[in-house]
Amino acid sequence: MDLSWITERIAVGGGIWNEQNMIEIVRLGFTHVIDMQIEFDDTELCQPYGVKVCWNPVDDDFQPKDPEVFQRGVEFASEALDDPSAKLYIHCAAGVHRAPMMALAVLRAMGWTLGDAKRTIQARRPVADFADVYVKSVERFMKEYALEEKQR
């Protein structure tokens, strides 16, 4: 499996694709998956193992992403990580653009600064590439997310 641990409970990487990789995901203790790839929905692959999936398909087209994409992923991640034994795998096809983008949104929603989140992801997953349009999309989401948090 091509994955990189970002925190003790969150990893980023490439597609699961097959049963052998799914078994490795389970062996590593993952309980939740955010699947950012438009190419393949992991739901059926994960279901027999009790791994929960948020299929959040996004095209890697270097176009702005809607805040709803991040809202779905952040809500799923927050709910998952409320369980101290949960581990979250965030992936796309190659773990270069979309998965790091979602991991950035998750860490930002957890209170990390933009700089700390980007540096940590890039240090632990050197192939991560933060396209400016994707970072701007995350930050646009964070403005809305911060407003919603204040209203609660």
C-alpha cells in the first residue's frame, strides 16, 4: 500500500483498488476511509470488513472545488475521530493532489494553521502537491466553516 502517516491516526495515500490492499488497510487498523477518487468507489470493497467509507468523488482537474466537498469529508472525519480507537485513511488514485487537499481541510478544521498543516503533510508525504487552486478552495471552505462554528 502506498500510504503515508500524517498523524498517529490519519494517513494519506493512493487507491486501495483490490482485495489484497484492502486486507492491508484492515491490518493497519483503519476503520474509516475517505475516498476522493472519481475513478472507483471503495464502498463494496470495504463493506465486508466493517470499514466505513465516505465516497467523496472529485475530479483532479485543477478547478476550484465546492465547499460541500470539504464539508462532507470534514464531517465524516470528525465523527470518525471522535472514537479514540478510529484510524482514518484519506486517499485518491495516487495520493498526490486530491487526498492531500482533503487532509489539509481535515487538519485545518481540527485547528491546525494552514502553514503547519501543509508542512506536515508534505514532510510526511513528499509526493503531495498542493495546487494553488486546491489550497484556495480549502481556505474558502474554512471561511464558511469558521462562520458555522461561531454560530453554534
